[in-house]
Amino acid sequence: MDKFGYVLSVMSSDHPGIVAGVSSAVAALGGNINSCSQTVLGGYFTFITLIDLPRDYVPEKLVEELRRFEAWGPDYHVIARRRDDNLSAASDTVDTESTYVITAFGKDREGIVMQFSRFLAGHDINITDLYGDRKGEEFMLVAQLTIPKTVNIAHLKDDLEETGTEFGFTIRLQHNNIFVATNQLRLAHD
């Protein structure tokens, strides 16, 4: 049986049941969610999914079909597009890239995300996940990165420290495995 891949993105004001509604609508079309990412920022919900469906749809018609199966609120913004399988194949770069996590924090000011993202792009480093938040006068940034194995990590750390000092930020770069091992939640056993 042929499967047709789509990227589905949903944004709305946050409330319980959105993921349940979206996943129910995909299931009602005979589809499957292969991967997804969801977050809430400032009361706004965002959800992006990679789905497979047993039938081919024009993306606009797919959105109409999905809306038939769930009571979507008027503030739901739904976008669908065909998935480019070449992008998925290109992202499987286990041999040429390593995953790292960068954490940065300091006094908030305009342009922090722009400055850090430009620095990383200038070193051919891809941001695969990004979280930033301001609490009072402090700003924290956490990002998962794919770094080409050709990049000298020791030099990169030095450059990041220097750049952080210029911004007034403390920056830490860790391999993903080390970050996960040292920051994993420890659950108490009864």
C-alpha cells in the first residue's frame, strides 16, 4: 500500500485537547504520525508533525479534510505541505555531523537570538532545536546543534566563550550524550 507523506503544522491559543484532536483527525483519515514536536510559548500552542496517509491530497484539501473530523476553533492556523523525502534522507548525516547542546544565559538585550544564530550559521552549524526565555532581566537560550565533524570543537568552544563575553553571556557547549547524562531527571523509586 502506498503512503503519502505530509508535514502538518498547527498553531492556536493553548488549551487542553489540541494534540488529541489533531491526532484523532489524522487517524480518522487512516494516517499515522511518524514524529512530532509540540511546545507552548506565552500561551500559544505550536505542533508540527510528519504524517503518512494512505491517500494523496492537495495540501489545502488535506487541511479541509482534517477540519471535518474535529471541532477546530477559529484561532487554529493549520498548514499542510507534502513531505520532501530527500530532506529526510539528507538529515541522516550520522557519519558527517555530531549533535551538541549549547546553553547560554545573561542579561537580556535586543538581538541575542540573532547574534547567536548568525555566529552558528557562520560556522556552518545547524540549529535543530531552539528554546529561549526571558525571566525578568535575564535571558536563557538552549539549542541542540548539528556540528560538522570537520569543526575543531576546542576552537569552537574558545570562539563561543569569546563571543559570549562580548554579549555578557555565559556559554557552555556539550556533546549531546554528555548533556543528557548530566541533566537527566532522576526519578525517585518507592
